[in-house]
Amino acid sequence: MSSIEEIEEAVERLSSKELSTFRNWFSAYDAAHWDAAIEVDIASGKLDSLADEALSDYRSGKTRQR
């Protein structure tokens, strides 16, 4: 049995309250890892071309407010 399968089975055994607590924890955990990955991408310049494109579109009037 893989670790993933063990985790899935453990989650299936949680009570409603425990599942809610786990869901909240995992959401915060996942968001923190996502934020860290984005920070690495920003620092490495990986997103520079996307930012340049967005700024170019804005300056040329290709954008609109919602």
C-alpha cells in the first residue's frame, strides 16, 4: 500500500469535525506551498515575460476595468 492510499484511508475515517479541521489545515498548507513556488518563480524571472506582456497590453489600451 502506498503512502497516498494510507492517507486516503485515514481521511475517509475522519469524523465530520475532524474532516473540517483537516480541510482547513490542508487549504492553508497548500496555499503556503503555492505562494512559496510563485515567489521562487518571480525571483528567478520566470514570470517576467508574462508581466511584460500584461504591462504592454495595459499601456496599449487592450485592457478594461471590470
